Amino acid sequence: MTHANKLFSELAIGESASITRVVTPDDLYVFARVSGNLNPAHLPASRGEAGPVPAAPSMWVGSLFSAVLGNLLPGPGTLYRVQTLHFFGRAHVGATLTVSVRVKELRPPDIVVLDTRIQRGDELICDGIAEVVAPPTRQIVDEATLPQLMVARHRHVERLMTACTKLPGMPTAVVAPEEETALMGALAGARANLIAPILLGDTRKMRSLAAEHGVDLSGCTIEDLPSHDAAAARAVELVHQGTVTAIMKGHLHTDELLRHVMKSQGGLRIGRRISHVFVMDAPSLPGLLLVTDAAINIAPTLEDKVDIVQNAIDLGVALGIRKPKVGILSAVETVNPKIPSTLDAAILSKMSDRGQIRGGIVDGPLAMDNAISLAAARTKGLTSLVAGVADILVVPNLEAGNILAKELTYAAQAEGAGLVLGAKVPVLLTSRADDETARLFSCAVAVLYAHWQATGESAVPPVGTAEALS
């Protein structure tokens, strides 16, 4: 959009201009960062914590007048001399504001006096008088010249954490939490009432760690076990006894844990290939993005991919995505017999059409760009219900998935949760590199999936206007 100005000689008393603006949480974060005003009354609650809808800082509200004066009336080249402000109400997140100015007086050679008002519907929020210097020359400004601004905020993490507040803490077997991040992550999940941990491992090591970091284990159930192998076996046993509904990996190798989960006698298999899903909340993307498989299946066959896709769809539904759109990735978006992943993608798409994969919409092959970018999909002329709007990305092999997930984490500032699916209960695979937020996010995803497993219903409300704004 372009904005042209008006010179002093072109202005008339009574002339007016206005804009509308919706108050969003990003506005509050940007203002806090730029101004240094960290007043909690003007910042949203973090990590899904309950709290009042924040009010925009009054000086941010007053600054909206400059958008009308600098863009519309008089327009580009206008310089402020005076602005008075009187506040009569508060503008909260989600409010639609009408910002208007009206020429009150013209003082030659170049001074313009304007009445300024901000309203929410019929309610007056703010008014005042602006005195500006009219632009001396003709100018046109293009909004497209501004650089893009992205607030690195994880709104979907907060949304899923909020959905968990309605659910009880999930009984969870924590296997070998004998290292700082593993133990502190489990205790953080307990403090957030996401999990009710049963700590399995070397009691002496766990108590020593707790004492070193000043935390109290008196409220936790602890079982002393002689080895990681014994702890993993006990976790599976607790699932069969109905004592826990999830397993969390602590300080042991993933294969040590999964060996007991996947064993044919006494394991947790349910007749489906076990696979891993990363749930990614990237600030630059409009919704959650699920990536599979990046941690377990090294070079999955077509038969493996059927279960990998179904596992991911089930998780997407559990997280409130009513009919997940699944993009089967390859290097190209056309079937090429020399690229086996394109053949798998075409077959998986047709299997979905025939009801052999249920609950989602599957399409492929898709290249990465046209799986998540509508512009890229349109440029290449793709007609698809998935292209450009995929909720789930299915990679051809583990290397591709691992690279993709880490690129999203470190290059796109995504927050990620990791979960193993296809077993009787979800298995949380956390990394030593995960911070507390990532560990809590994994707990929340597991809680929501376990709830869906038990009830067949998602505890996550559909995204509406209020959620979109947040």
C-alpha cells in the first residue's frame, strides 16, 4: 500500500482521516521491548498461565495517532510539534480501535492543528490535540519498503498448556532421571500439574542431585532400581499394571528404553509400527507443524510409512487439528520412478483416498517449499488440499527428518516437543539440550494425547478469533 501526502495549501478545515487497528499481544511485546516498559499489567500471561486480558499501555494507544498523521493527513513528511492526550478507558487485547484525526485550524505558513480521537465502538478511549508541521514537498511512501518484523513467541505452546489445565496430572514413569536436566524436567512437569512422576532408578543419585539443586523429593514416589535396564523394564511393568499412563525418558540411551517398549513378549506394542513425532511451534508459521519420523525409523519402508502417517494423524487430532493435512515430502512434487520417495508418496496419497489411512488428508510428493508455502504452491501450479497448508510433514528418512527438525529449532526459533507413538502409552523422548519450556511442552503434548487415547476426544478447543489474536 502507498500513502501520498497533502501540502498545507491543499488542506481544509473539517477534513478528516481514520484507521482501524486490532490490539494484539505482539503489539504489547514489541512496545515493551522498544520502550523498556515491563509493567506486567501490559503483558500477557506466559506459558498458558491464567490471568486477566492485558491492557495496552496508554502511550502505545496514543502513538496510534502518528500512523494517521504520518500516513494519511497530512501524510508523509509531517512533523510533530505538540500532542496532548486525555485517557478515558483502556484498550485490551482483542479490541478494535478507530483512530481518527480532523483538521481544526490552519496557521500559515505550515502549522496544522487537529482534533485527535480513539474509540472502541462508541466508547471514547482517548482524545487530544495535535499540532504538526505540514510536509513542504510532495511525497509518496510505500509500506512494502519496511522490513518484516517477527515476534519470537510460541503461542501454540501456551494454547496447549492452557488446554491441559482442565486435565489431571498424568501418572508418568520417569526412567533413570539421574542427571540434572532429566530430574529437573520431571519435577517441572510435576510443578505444572502436567505429570505425577514415579522416579525409577538409582535413589542415591537422584537424592544427591535434588540436594545439590535445593529441591525436595519428599512428595515424589521413588523406586530404587539397580540399572537402566531394570528401570526401563519396571516402567513397562507399571503400564501393564495400570499405574502409569505415560513413560518419560531420563538419562539413558533411547534404545535401552525402547527395547523394553517394543519387545514382542511383555512390551507395549499395539500392532502398529512405533514412530516419533516432533510437534513444532515456529513463530513464523500460523499453526503447529508436526514432523515425522526424525528419531526412530532410519529408512522406513512403504509399510512402515503407513503407520508413521497414521500415528502422526492421530496426534494431530488429539491436539485439536480436526482433519490434519499431511504432506509427504520428497525433493520434487512430481512422481519420478528414479526417486523412490516420490513413489511412496503417491501410494500413500492413494491409500488415504481409499480409506487405508484414516482421519486426515494425505498428498504427495511435495517439496518442502510447496508443502508449507501457498505462494510456492501457486507458483508451481499445484492444485491440492494440502500444498501450502500442511499440518504434518512426513520425511523420506531419519536423516532428512532430523535435519528438518533441528533447522526449525535453531534457524526458525521453533519450540519443539517430542513423542513416541504407536505403543500402548505415549513415550516422552526429551533431549539433554531441551530447556524447561521444551520439556513442559513435551509433557503437555503427552497429556493431550493420552486424554485422546482414553476418551476419543480432543481437550484442545478449536482455534477461533480470540486464539488467533493470541
